Amino acid sequence: MNGYDNNGYNGGGGGSDNYNGYNNYYQSPRDPSQRLQTARAMINSGDIDGADRELNFVPENERNAEWNYLMGTVMYKKGWLEEANRYFGAAYGMEPDNIEYQNMYSSVQQQRSGKHGGNNTSSGTNWCSWDDICTVLICSDCMCDLCDLCNN
């Protein structure tokens, strides 16, 4: 046994062993759902580049709606609205009933058309900033709660 767990992570040791464990962690095959969980946690903690790296390790044939949503979030946080729109659109297209995907896709669509302000600087005024993904997610959650109230 080489001292690494099934995910390629070296849980002990010191010095260069931990560095090698870190490299093996990113290079070893892992369950794509674990990578998505890790990427979401990285996004939530502000490690956008780490989330981008983690998502790029998911094999292309395993890139589902959640992967597209998370990659859209990464692109959005980097300020790349067109790429974010493409990924959010793919996520929404794969799971049109997912309110989280629907809300983000709609929000980016409105930003692109200048209805929310956001990254649109043509008017010189940013009345409603959707640049903060946390704000968007909070608003999405509130919309979900409102829908739940209306349906009861």
C-alpha cells in the first residue's frame, strides 16, 4: 500500500509527502459527484480557480446539468457572462424543472439584454447588481419559498 486513500490523498506524513498527496488528489480518478460537491464548496468559499480546476477533471461524458450549472457559476464569478450564459442554458435545457438553474439562466439572460444592469455598462448606471452570486442564490431561494407558499 502506498499510503494514499482511494481518492489519492495522502492523509499523513510531512514535507513533500503532503505535496505529492495534493497532486495525486487532483490527478487521481474520483467519483464525479464528489468533484461536483467539492467544486460547489469551493465556489461557496470563494475559491473560483479551484472550482474551475475541479470541474475540468470531470470526464466529458459525466458532465451533467449540475456540472454545467457549476461551470456557469465559475464563469459568472470570473465575469465571463457569455460563457456563463452558455453553461446555465445547458443546465436549464437538461433540467428545465430545476428552479435554481431556471433562475440563474433567466437572470443572465436579463443581464445580457440590459434589464437588470449587471455587467451592462451602456447606460453608465448599475441600478441592480447581480454580480454577486450569493445575492442571486438568496433571491432564487426566496423565489422557491414563495412558490412553495403559493402552491400550499
